[in-house]
Amino acid sequence: MKKNYALLSGLILASVLGEAQDLRKFSNEEAKVKLTEESAIESQLSANRVVKTQLQNNKAIGDTLYYQDFASQIPAGWTITNQAGNSNNWIWANAAPGGQYSTTTAALNSTSAANGFMSLPADLYNTPFPAGGPVGMDVWFASPAITIPSAASVLLQWQQSSRYCCSSANELVVEVSTDNINWTTYDAINGRNPNTGVPSPTSAAAEQMSINVSAQFANQTTAYVRWRLTGATHYYWMIDDVTLVEGAGDAMELTAFNINFSDTSINPVLSIIPQAILENPMSFTGVTTNAGSNTQSGVGLEVEIIQDSTYSGATGQGVVAILNTMLGIPVPSLQRDTIVVNGYNNSGDGYYTAIFRALSTAPNQNPPAAIGSQPFVVSDTVLAKDLGPYIGDAGPGNYVGGGNDGDRWGSMMTVGNNTLAGTNAVATSISILVANVTTNDGASIQPRIWKWEDSASTIANAIITPPVGSTPFSTTIDTSMLGNWITLPLFPPANLVPGTQYVVGWEQTGGASTGAEFTAARDRDLESVQPSVSNFVYVNDAAPSWGWVTQLAAVRVNFGNYIIGVEDQDEANAEFSVSPNPNNGLFNVNVTSKVAATYTMSVRNMLGQVVYNDNLSVSGSKTQALDLTNVEKGIYFVTLENGSERLVKKVIVK
């Protein structure tokens, strides 16, 4: 069984780490699940900031005040300080960091990588594990006094590659000072969760970082800078091309942004939402920062909504709304404001883009930093958090102890408050993009929808069992399903309450004994903008429990036509069978009835859509041949009903 994502955490004592790699298990003493409105917004928006920063923050303004490329050695005057008293130090390097869990990690591909860079190979230092278990890092490398020209605005920039394990309490920070005594600390990895490599371990590009340090270095002539890693036992941090740059006088930035599809405690970033359950009016949140040295007037947030095309693919209407909220007061240098734009009522399905702009009266000297965009789809029946492209897989088998029957996976989704004028939304099925990995072959799964309880103190208590949506039979994955979407019906359909959060996913019910482990395709792009505590795994090992993870699986909810469920057939006058099953679309329905009766015989797909319908009169026994060779491969349901009886059989067309 594969354990490539979390083998490490299975080998490290909980007393050493506190958290498993990428699998956070909370107790009452460790954390509260319910988030305040402010922390939920910041958690979600900071995730969006990660994507935006990588695109924008290498756009320097003005002159270079200082530059260091670590050519061939640790530069004169730069020092290494090890708080732990061991030899696990920052080093000069020109090769990959190495280590038992970083074997595929490439060397930093920075602008001046050819002449070397600074590296902290934490993984290598813990390969093999020292006696007593892995050792956490506690070390920094620091500049000497840097003489810089006086400037009203200063940016600190560098290029890096990083990944760490195993707790969000670990620190990867940059610290700045003007006297080498009093230090100001900045997050150096954009709030990333443990086990998230940026760029990806095999990426050809370095991450471009930029931090406004004007609060410390504006109008100063001496600067000190140091990079510190504390607590992490694995993996690596590589840094190169450190620059101090003169910033702008007028530079409003859009630091973070998000679309609010619902008003709930944890708002996952939805990608597709049905018009019928879309909360109107929608709202938009952005965080603006005055990154320049001048006080700004006319500060606000503008949101432009563009319909690119309809859901059926026809040309869209273009700009459908332009909304804004203005602060109405002057904004001094480095002030940060969270601004909400309300009042957008969406009226049609289609593919949309919301463009966010930080406004100010003065011409912006760094226009790209003031704009961001977020696509979304208004559908007819589909609710989702994924859009693709899909890289890799996500599922319980990727975590230590996972790959068992009884393992579960869940993705938090929300239902808008204005659903169908206040009535419940009826979920009829769940669709999953099966990962194209051979270990899926032979795994059996069932769909699940659990209600999320905001007031619970632990994840185990927040995900309510039994589920509100499920089905009594399993679907077994075969090779024809690998890399394809499958749709699993909910029997009976699930009534989802407006304004409520749910966790949508699956449970593996079979196949583990033969090594089968079910995983879905993984959307890494939208995974990076999801708030914490919105994707979950339940590992059914010796100590079964729920935990939250960063991986985003391609799983969706469908609010399509009702699918008729299986009723008690003990007292039925008729019984029937389907053969052969599975089949290639050609099969027989064999019906036996105690009394003469006429039935409506229909065949529905997993969305409840009728693909065949006819009347069938039976007195005794009768065989009806069906030809479904014109339908897509998948699972279908043959139904016989006559007003007093309703019988259902599942048939697989391969």
C-alpha cells in the first residue's frame, strides 16, 4: 500500500511532534473547531494571497538598495546561529538538499543558482533518525550590518523553495532590525500548512517573495536581516538572491480576496454552485494594503463580474455588474483594511470571473499588485470545489494507517441561505473523479454526506454520524473507471438545509484485503486557496479518528432529478432479475408476477435521468430484452412500478 505522503508521521512519536504530517488531529485541549468570523476570513483570504503573491511579488519598483547572491560561499560577515547547540546548521550549497523524504526534491532554481545558495537540509540531518527520534531545527542565518541609501519605502525580496514538517506551530520566518537587538518578525512562507512544498519539489521555478519592511527600514541607512527555522524536523528551506528595493510612494495593493457564496463559519472556496442554491445577494471580501510611503485617499474595493459564457457554452453577456465599497477616510502608509462589497444578485448560469481591484485616487505605481481575479461557475445541478487541472490523487490511503475498509474522506461544502425560497435542497448523487492509479482497481466505496456542527470542540464531534446522505450498496472500481468521473446515487435523496455546512465524500467498504485503496483525483490549484479545516480524512486504523488535511479531492454533489430508491420487496407480487450483469448494454429483464399486472419499466442513470421507458404487461413470467448500447458506460437502475409496487435493480454497463 502506498504511503508516500505521510510515511514520515508514522515514524515520529506524537510526543515529539504534536501533529502528524499533513494530518491534524485535535483534542479538546488542542484546538476549537469553530472559528470566529475574523479568523475565518483571514484564514481563507491568506490562502488566496499565496497564489497571488507568486504571480506578483517579483515586480520591484525603483532602485536596488542591496543585493546578495551567495556566490560560491557564505559571504563575509554573514553568520550562522544555532539555538539548539548542535550541528544542524544553514549551509552554502549548490545541490539538492537530500534526505530520506526529499529524494525527489530538486535544487533551488533561482536566478543565480549556478553559483550557489543558502540551504537548511533538515531532512538530511534526520536521515537516518538519530537515537531518540528526529531533532527539530532551531537555527538562523543573518546578515551583517547592511548600509542602504535612505528611502521612504523599502521592500525585502528573495527567491526560495521550502517544505516543512510537521506542525503549523513550526516557524519559517524572516526577521529585520536596524540595531541587531530589536527584531520584527514576518512570515516567510505565506502561512502555508505543513507538508506543502512550494514550488512543487520537482518545479523548475523558485518562489518569489516580497515583504514591505518600510515600517522598519524607511528613511534608515542600516539594516539587518535574518532567516530562522524553528521546530520543523523535515524537509528543507533554500534561499537565494536577497534584495532590498526602494518601494513606491503610491502603491495600493490587494493583499487577499474571496467570493462569499454563503454566510457560514468556515467558507470553503467553491468553484461550481447551482443557481437554485446560490445565496443572493452574493458578497465579496478583499484585503487592501497601502504599500507605499504616501497617505492614500479614495481607497476602496471594486468588484467587476464578467459572464464569459453560459453553462451550455454560448457566448456570455460580458460585464454583468460593477460594485464597490469606499472607505471614505485617508489611509496612512502600511495600513491594512478588510473591505466587503455587497449586493450582487446572480440571475443566470454560466462561467464567470470576478475581478477585484484596490482603488485609490493617486495613480498606482505598481498596478499589478492592486488586482486579482477568481473564476466561478453557476451550474444547473452541480456543487463543487474543484475545476482542475488534476495532478496526483487524494484519499485516506495517502496517510499513515490509511488504506483500510472503513476509511472515509470528506470535503466541506455549503448550501446558500436562499435555497429554493427557503426550502431544502435535494441532493441526489455524488460524483467523484477516480484517480488513474492501479491501487483503485478492486476498491469498493459508498457515497456519504455528513452534517457539520459548528459548535463542536473537535472534528470528530463536528462531523455528525450517521450521515444524512448515503446509499445501501457499494460500487466496485474497475480499470474502466480509472481516470473517469463516476456518479454514485444517494438512496434516498438527501435533504440539505439552507445555511448549513456539510462534509461530502465517500467511505471505502471493500477491497483493502487485496491491497485496493480508493483515492480521487487531486486539484492542487484550488487546494492552495481553501481555508484550513475544510478537507477531512478518517483513518480506520487501530485508533480511528477524523483529522483535517490540505489535499482537495475531486468530489461533487448533484442536485438532479430524484432517483427512486429500493423499497421493501418481501410483500411484492412481482420479482425480477437482470442478466447478464455486468453487460455491454445488451441484457434481459426477467419478470415473474403472482398476478396479471402492467408495469412501467424505466432505466435511469445515476443522475436520475431516464434513458429508457416502456410499459410491460406480465402474467406469470416474461423476459424483455433491452438495448442500451447507445448510453455511456456506468451504473444504471432498472425500475418496475405500477402505483402499488416499486422494484429497483442495479445494472452495470461496461
